[in-house]
Amino acid sequence: MITGAKIHKNQQTTNFLVKKVIFSLFYLQMLKSWLIFATEMFRMHIAKQFFFLRLVASCTNLF
């Protein structure tokens, strides 16, 4: 009886740990994709800024 309850408790703990690990992995994956998205947006923003600066520079060179 006691061992049955102990096994059940261990199983619950194991289930909790497994759920926690899966959640952590999912969270890390989400975080990673957000970081990639943010860096891409930032790079595009910088590229646009540089393009604008080059455009202005080329226009000023024409005059």
C-alpha cells in the first residue's frame, strides 16, 4: 500500500518534470525565433537607413 502510493508520487513528480522540460524547450524555441525575428527586423532597418544615406549621398554628389 505504502509502496504503491510512493510509486504514484514518483510518477507524478516525473510527469511534472517532463512537462516542465517540454515547456522549457518550447519556451526556448519561441524565444529563439523571436530573437531571430528581432535581429532580422533590426538588420532590415539598418539596411534601409544605409540605403537612404547612400541615396542622399549620391544625390548630393550629383549637384
